[in-house]
Amino acid sequence: MATMSIQTIETRVTKDDNEIQAQSRQLANRSEDLSSHARVGYALTHTATIDGTEYVTFVDTLTRVND
């Protein structure tokens, strides 16, 4: 019987328009995290966003079937 692994990745991205470089770096880090997980068999199954006053937090849920 196969089991499933579940991982979550949280990424906080600044909303400050004066911090474009920081935003780009934070989004690039999120993309790299998702790609790294995909290389080992995880699939992105859900993304939630939490909107705060200074930041947006992305909560990505990834799953993988274990053999």
C-alpha cells in the first residue's frame, strides 16, 4: 500500500513598493523551493495567501506518493 508525504512551504513577501529587489528575491526563492520539491516528486496541490499589512504570505502544500 502506498503512503503519501505532505510538505508545506511558507514564503513571506514584502508589500513595500520601495523594496522591489527584496520582493524579486523572495519570489525567486519561492520558485526555487517549489522546483526543488518537484525534482524529487512532489506536486503542488494547493496555495493559500495570507494578506497582512506589510507582507503577503504564500503557503504552498505539496504532496508525493511514496512507493
